[in-house]
Amino acid sequence: MKLSRKDYRSKVLGCWMGKNVGGTLGAPMEWRRQINDVSFYTQDLGGEPWPNDDLDIQLLWLVALEESGLNLTAQTLAEYWCLYVTPHWAEYGTGKINMRSGLQPPLSGTMHNTYKDSCGAFIRSEIWACIAPGQPELAAQYALNDAILDHGNGEGTFAELFCAALESAAFVVSDLAALLEIGLSFIPEKCGVARAVRCAMAAHKQGKDWRTTRDEILTEHRGAAMPWTAGCLSEEDKKKGFLTGQLGYDAPSNVAILVAGLLYGGEDFAKVLCVAVNCGEDTDCTAATAGSIWGIIHGIEAIPQKWIDPIGRKIKTCCLNLGELGGGQLPGTVDDMTDRTERVAMQLQLRRNGSLMAIATDQKTDLSDVDPAKLRATDHGAALLGSLGGPTFRFDFFTVEVDYGAGPFIRDNVPATVKVTIHNTYKMQANTTLQWYLPPNWTVSPSPTGYAMSLPTWFGKPAALTFVLQTPHVERAMNRAVLELTIEGRPTVMLVPITLQNANFMPPPTA
């Protein structure tokens, strides 16, 4: 696969411009459960877009890539989140307070989080696709580290994986049906996002109009109407029974709505965005993501100038700590964003020299060898998702997964079980020494120290160990232990943090 530098830039520019246009179009109707009647911008714009969080965090992730390099982990992204993401509402706020209390991702996005199934992750998926064009598996890997920060094991995480994989493939595949199947291949078949997307696809295939499709999506997959939004629910939708719904369960229906926009809009940019907005719900997010996908497929030249002129090429932010991100750290225009995205993508391409995908500097695009079926995941994301019961820590030659089972909690005189899985990612076996460092008066069984043989992943199963921690009295709100892994004869030292919240005031876990 060869994508010319010119075509790549056009698609990235189309992505960011489509995002800005769609987000601005849908912003005034955000979170109203109603059929809208929009055909163009409804607000006085004065030549600038409306600020929108759909782009904000992607600007931050670009800075993180530039400052911290391509080996971004969820733990690194969590540091940036705590420093620079300002909102305290919904999943953003819950994820942040969990991180600040010491919970590592994905626990930061899972625990106490009513909004882990909401829309905050899929709306920031494009950056990963743009740095990994034509490589949906790689884009999904980056997207997973991102999504679990504030969506953990929820539908919000599956939504970002779906979008990132689809968007990455859209650089080299233009057929929407094939792109939808690629995106679906990266998420569990029976998850809410997959079922809602299939609902939209089936209704469109049956020849139903977009209004009927919208109603079918909300009948089967809706969350709650937003009670704090004035006039959030139309009388017509009340009569349809759309008053009820699970609070925070928003990603499945909204991803399905943006898919409906793409299906019914087809080659017509305006229709794609307007169908998404006219379906209601999280209108800035659905239109922005649909616009970015359309922009990747068709390029900046295909976006009608009448949609660009009212907002210009600026990027405006609303939920980043600009006092600490001053001095030109953030891109101010879609052109600047494209330049900097391209530089990161070229670094990643040089690093992955054996990749089948190439951004060719002075060559024409040649996608004659692209088989969309080969871009699909073969396991619906099972290997990628792994265990979402706790954080994963990556070291030079090892990956260590921590699974807290029923949760990262500790109570007086109640055992807390922690499972640790050691993956040897290099080619040589190793005898690993494990040493626990615990708070005073804590015990761990079967032993605070011991050895475990770890075989290379291609040669044998990972070492899976289960430990039970206990204390007669939990003294702190957040309790920290460390599991140290070393290897005799090598300078390797791997420190795995274990964090357990004081759960004495929490209801006991149900059987």
C-alpha cells in the first residue's frame, strides 16, 4: 500500500476540517432528544468555529506524542490528563478524580463511573488514525490506551476502538460497507456499540428512511435523555416512549447515529452532517465524527467551500488548561494540526519500516494491493482488549497485567485478591524474582517473595500468579503496595504499583 504525501495530507486536512465543521453545526442542538431540521449553521459565527471538546483532547494527545514519543502508554496519557484536562463533569471528571486518587487505567475509567458507556472517547479517535493511516490494528492499540482512561471496561472504550480502526482504514479504503466491517471486527460482537451499528446498517439496507432508522436505534439502544438540558425531550419522542433510558449509556446510540449519517448521506457532505444532527442526541459529537470520516475518505478538496468560509481554519478550545499549555504548544489552525500530525506519522512510519503501509514522498498513491478483508481483526479485539480488570504495565522485555477481580478494594480483615500475569515478550526464558513491599501490618500469601519461570510468549503460557492481601485495619483512603520483579544476572528492575481503595464504608460485594 502506498499513499502519496499529497493525498495523505489532503485526507488529514479533510479529517480536521470535517471535524470542525460537524462539531460547530451540531453544537447548538447538543443533547436534545428530538428530530431537528438543520440544513446549515444556525448560529452567528463571525468567521470562527465554536469551541468543542471533540478536538481539544486530540490537541493534547498530539503534544504528548511530540513530548513523550511514540511509546505512549495509558499511564503516560493519564499524567497529561491530570495536568491539562479541566472538566470535572461526567466521564472526564470521574476518570480524573480516580486517577488523582491513585487508580491506574483502566480502573480510572471503570470504578464509580456512571458514564463509562458514554461518548467522550470515540470523539477523540481521529488522532490515532491519522498517525497510523492504513494500519487499523495500530490505531486501535493507541485508541485503547486513550479510551480506558475515562471509560475503562465500558461501551465508550469499544466505541473509540470501532472509530479509530474504521478511520485508519479509510485512508486506503473508500467503500463504507467494508469500513464498517473493519471497525466492527475490532470490538466484541455482542457489545452494545456493535449491536447498535448493526441496527443502523440493517435498517438502511431494508430501505427505511433515516427517521425510521433513528427511531429504531433509540427504541433498542438509547440512554437517558439529559435532565439538565432545557427542553431536552420533544413531545413527539415522549409519545414514542423515549423518556426512559439508562443514564450515561450513550455511546451505542450515538455511534449508530453517526453511522446512519454516513449511510444516508453517502457522497453528499452536507447530507451526512445534517442527517447526523437531525437525529438529535449528542449532535456535535455525531456530526463531528461523521464529518471527519467523510473528510478522510474524500479529502479536503471535496468539502464544499460554503461550509468552510463561515468558520475559517482556526481551532478553538474549551476544556484544556491553557495557562500551562501556552507559548504555542497547541496548534491554532487545522493546517498547523495537519503539519504536526504528519510529522508524527512520518516518525512512526520510519520506526515501522517493515509495515505494509507507506506514505510515499514523491510517488503516486497505489492502493491496488489493498484487500479490505485483510485489514479486519480476526478475534473481535479479544487479544487487543486482554484483561480490563486492571492496568497493564509495559517494560523493555516484559508486560505485566494486574487484575483486581471484584475491584481494587481493601477492607478490615477481609482478604483482597490480586492476579498478576507476566508476559515475557522477548525470545529468552527468565527466572523472575518477585518481592512484595507492603504497608505496615499487611500480609500477603502465599508468600511475600518467590520465583516464577517466564517463557517467551511464542513458546509457552505466561506466568499467572494469584496473591491474597490482608490487614486488620485499613488506615488510609488509598493504600499502595509495590511488587518488584527482578532477574538474577541482569540489571532488570520492574516495579508494579498496586493500589487498593479503603472500602470499609462501601457495601460488601455481592456473590
